[in-house]
Amino acid sequence: MAFGWKWRRWIKGYLDYSRASVFVNGAPTNEFNIKRGVRQGDPLAPFLFIIAMEGLHISMEAACDLHYFRGLALPFDVINILHLMYADDVTFIGEWSEINFINLNRLLRCFFFLIPD
């Protein structure tokens, strides 16, 4: 998506060096490093989700254009629904077939392995 190196380093630093603590019996524990992801309720989380899901959306569109995945075609072929995204959830919608499932599974595995630790 052509984000600059400086912006990418900010986000990586934000994700890699976050620390948190929890309350136990009303008292905070020692801080610990967060190994992966963002904290619940983090205001940056929806923004990062949208950026990541843009990549998934583009992949799904390409799979549909190449006939690897068949979505739900509405009457008169005006719209082809492939997926719905809301908050931090994604629902995939497509033709009920084994090849559709296999190709969706492949696409999601590729998407998973593109996300760095």
C-alpha cells in the first residue's frame, strides 16, 4: 500500500514495544511486554484492522476475477458478494462447492503467512 518507511517503523515500534499490567485484587502487577497484537480497546486497532483487511479484500477480488472463487451473484449480475466485514469480523459468502472451499482455504493460508510475527 506504499506506506513510507518512517510510518511503518512507527507502527512496528508501537506493536513491538507495548507494555501492560493487570489489576489483581485491586493492585497493579508488574508491567510485562505484550508479545503480539494490540490491547483490547486500543483506539489504533480498528485502523490497523482496516489496513490489513484491505489486502484481504484485494486478494478476494483477484480470486473472483480469475474464477478461483465464486461469490454470491445477485439477480441481473449487478453485484457479486464475496465477503462482509464489520468491526473485527469477516464473513465469506460464496457458492457452495468443494473447489470454492479449497481455494478460499488456500487464499486464507497465504494471507496468514504474509503477516509477520
